[in-house]
Amino acid sequence: MSYRDTQSRVAEQLGTVRSRIERSCRRAFRRVDEVSIIGVTKTWPLDIVRAAIAAGIHDIGENRAQELAKKAEELPAGVHRWHMIGHLQRNKAKVVVRHAASFHALDSVRLARALDRHASEAGRVLDCFVQVNVSSETTKFGFDPHEVPRALDELAAFDSIRVVGLMTLAAPVEDPEDVRPQFSLLRRLSESLPDAQLSMGMSGDFEVAVEEGATHVRLGSVLFGRRRSRT
């Protein structure tokens, strides 16, 4: 498929997604401009990233620090912003500080300390979303819901990271309505955080997430097709 065909396909898919978000916003009496689309391009080549940007997706998400760094170095930030949305080891914190506009998976105070140190050295403040394990799955990272108030208090002590909201990964289900209570829980947990943003909702459940207050939806397959296998 040529680059022009790829760009056309991504633009068409984006138009469909935006229409679905608009309908969700109407159902929830929200403004559509309250919702940002993060195009998740993990495993996809730079041509897909370029096609996404050309189609109007200006927030690009990556799950791995190494892939984020490689793409960011080849395609420096301009009209787009890089988001690190996956689990991060502390020894990769410097990579995220160097390249990402925001980090969506802050899941421990120890990681916050590493990010804060590198951000301070870089002379910047990194926007972060605190990851919450609302589904209580043992395979997922994040703070337990009951830990969130204490975690927010501890994280407020850092000067070079700024907690802007909460993030979650809902449980995988066939019917998105089954995870509505999980999104609702994250929204309630965010009420103690002024002007909190909510990073929640992926390709299979983003409409419910928008109805429950998502400000950032992280979308991959619904925009770009089935994810490519890593080689």
C-alpha cells in the first residue's frame, strides 16, 4: 500500500472514530473538544506515524521507551506530541523525560522519584497520569483504588513532575458496558484532584470511557488496523 493510500485509510478511520466520540459526547452532555485522541503506534513504522499526523492526530502514544526514543529521534516533535503510555522501568525514566510530553503510567512513588530527578536535571516539568488498577487484576500495574489519596499526597511533594490526572486499563471484555463501573470508579477517584484529566478507554471500549468522563482515549487498532508483530 502506498503512503498516500495509507494516509487516506487512516484519515477515513479517524473520521469514523471522531463521529463515534461525538455521539458519545452527546449522550453524556459533553463537548467533543474535551476529548483528545492519542494514536497508539506501537510496532508500526514511521510511515504510519506520519500518516496519522497528516490525518490530524497530533498526540502519538508509544508503549516502550526504546521505541519512543527511536521514533522521536527520527521524527522530532513539531505539530505532534509524544506520550509514553506503557509500563516504565526506572532505568528508562531519562528517555521519557527527554522525549515525552506526558507520561500515562505512573505506578509507584519510586518511579516518580526517578522521573522527578531527571526532569529537574533537564530543567522541565513532566506531566504525569497516575495509573490505577481499577480492575484489581494481578497482572496489571498501578495503585489500588484505596491507595490513590495517599499516593496523590506523596506525589505532590515532587517539584519536577506534575500529576494532571489518572489513568487506567479496563479489564478485557466482550461487552464494553461491563467495564463502565471501572471507568466510573476512576472518575470518582479523580474528584479530589483539581481539573483532573482522565486517560482511559482503548479501541474496544472508548465510547463508554468518553461517556464516563475520559479526556484522553488511547486508540490503536481502530485507527491503524491489527497491530504488527514484533520481529
